[in-house]
Amino acid sequence: MRKQPILLSWSGGKDAAWTLHTLRDRPDVDVVGLLTTVTEGFERIAMHGIRRDILLAQAGATGLPLIEVRIPQQCDNARYEAAFAEALAQARARWPELQTIAFGDLFLEDVRAWRETLCARLGWNIETPLFGADTAKLARAMTEGGLRATLCCVDTTQLPADFSGREFDATLLADLPAGVDPCGEGGEFHTCVHAGPMFAHALVLQTGEQVLREERFAYTDLELVA
């Protein structure tokens, strides 16, 4: 069987990493590259706030080439879509048979529909291999399957700030307050993956400064050691 090439939207977090692991277990697809949105000036992954040097180390550990969607600070939707379209064009120029991009969405129907509409307009299909999964079971599968990640951002309107900087593990899952999704799919938290079956080797990170942004989001700055 000839494998279908697929591009993966890479956030640097656990859901994208587990999506890569899931896709690599499938006999019908071949993940050929990663695509990540990076905010210029900050040089960090948009939303997660992960440093670009960690992103590059993650990509290296997956063994996959990385295509960056470069966006300005305070980016509006039109500029984001233009940058996204340009990055997809770069991907297709490199892999002419590429038609599909995968995302790590779990259950937010509106987000998935928006991605589907945008990508269809640009001549692309999407896949969301984890969509509809039971997030409690999925979180356990991740931790028991060897994925290692650190919470790099917490929405303090949904989760106490001191969860930021903690490891995503069985202890954390047991400590989550009632109503908080075990995978953070309600925006409660974001993660930075540093080890797992999708990596050829683990990354060594250390926690740095912790800051509160917009009087709401508790970020823990993670720094690459090795």
C-alpha cells in the first residue's frame, strides 16, 4: 500500500505529540513534516509560549522537517490566514502530493469546523485522529504510554496558577479540580512535551520565570538545557 503523505500541525504540546504517535502507528499515512505558528519578535510558539529553540529541538527529536508560520505580534485573522496559506504553499512545493494536514483537536466542534473551512478554501483536507476521544482515558494513555510534558500555561480563571510548571502525570491528573478537562481541552492549560514515544530522545528542560499575563494566564518559561 502506498502511504498518503500528511503534514502535522505542531503546537509543541501533548495533543500534537500524541497525534504524531497515533499517525505513525497507521499503515496508510506517512507524516512528512511539522507546521508551527511562531510569533515574530517573541520567537515563541503562538498560544503555548514555548521558546523557538525548544521547538527546533522537538522537531529534531521527531526526525521531521519543520515549516514555520511566521506571524506578527497582535496578529489579526486576515494576516494569520495569509501566513498560514503561504506556509502550506511551501509544504506543497516540497511535497507535491501533499493534500492533508492533521490537527490534535479533541472535541471542540467549532474549532474543527473553522480549520476545515479554512483548509478547504486553500485546497487542503484535514484529519483529526484524536477527535471525540474520551479525554480521561486519553490522558491516562499518554502518561502510561511514556509521554512527558510540563504545563507551560494555565488559565487562572479555571485552574490555580500553581499548576503552571507542574509535570503532566498521574499525580497532576488526580489533583485536577472537578470540571477541569484532563487534557485541558477547555483551554484550562497548555503543555510542552519533552519526551515520549514520538521522540528519538528526550529533551532536558528547566523551569525559569513564572509570569501572569493579561491578569489571567500563568506562564512558566521553560528553557532548553540539552
